[in-house]
Amino acid sequence: QYHMTSPPAVIDDVVVVGSSIDDNSRVDMPSGVVRGFDARTGALRWSWEPMAPNANPPTANWRTGAGNAWTVMAVDPERHLVFVPTGSASPDYYGGLRPGDNKWANSIVALRAATGDLAWGFQLVHHDLWDYDTASPPLLTTLHREGRDLPVVVQGNKTGLLFVLNRDTGQ
């Protein structure tokens, strides 16, 4: 139920690891927590939970797991950010027991490397019922637009759409 499918990301002496959670069978799957470890000592520095209960409507029957980061992450050392693509909430084809938009599943999020705090996030699919994971790694590049260079992250998902977002703001 819990395994690794991608390499860790390394930034600012922090090793960031995601996980792959089986998201297609039950609502009570393990969480898709992302963890940052000290690269020198191995000590846990931080953890970030994509499916935190406070990110969803407070209901008595809220149950879900996964929302995991199972594909390759990207890092921006200049901005001290790690870009984390996330997958579906569990179970991925039935949303009756997970009301709301299920943030931050099916998203691209920018986490601060030192703390794991959310810098910004953009959800590509709200309350996914189709297993439209954010499966491809984020691409960090610079676009020349209106006479200036704009640092962006390009993110695709299983819908076949590409999202181009400002690396600093997520817009």
C-alpha cells in the first residue's frame, strides 16, 4: 500500500521524499505525506500532508487518504522551493466519502525547502473522480513574455492539459 516510485529531490541540504499510495481501493488508505530529511544527519526536518483534514470541509464523514506525491519532483535552488505534483485522493473513482475539492490532491504545490511550508498551490482537478493524477514531473523554465523573462513551472496531468504557472506566485 505504501511504496516509492520516484527518486528523492535534494535542495539546500534537505532530501525530500514522496510516496506512492494505492489510491483505488479504499477510503482509509495511508496519507500521501511528503517528508524533508536533513541530508547530513538523516533527521526528519518537516512533513507536509496534501490531504490535511483542515483543507477540506469539516464534516463528520470526511475520510480519505493518498493525495500522494508519487512522481518526480523538481527543485528551484534560487527560490528555495520544491515543486511537488500530487495524485488522486482515495478511492480515486468514488468521491462520496470525501466531500469538498480534496486540496491538495491532483495539484502542483510549491513547498519551502527549509520548512515544508506551502508557498503556493494550484489544483488541476477538483474532487477527482477519474484518476487524473498529476503524473508528469514539473518542468521549470523561463518564458520571454512582454519584453521580460518570466520564470514558470509547466505542469501536465492525465487530462492532457498543460498548465503554465508563475514560479513565484502560482498564478
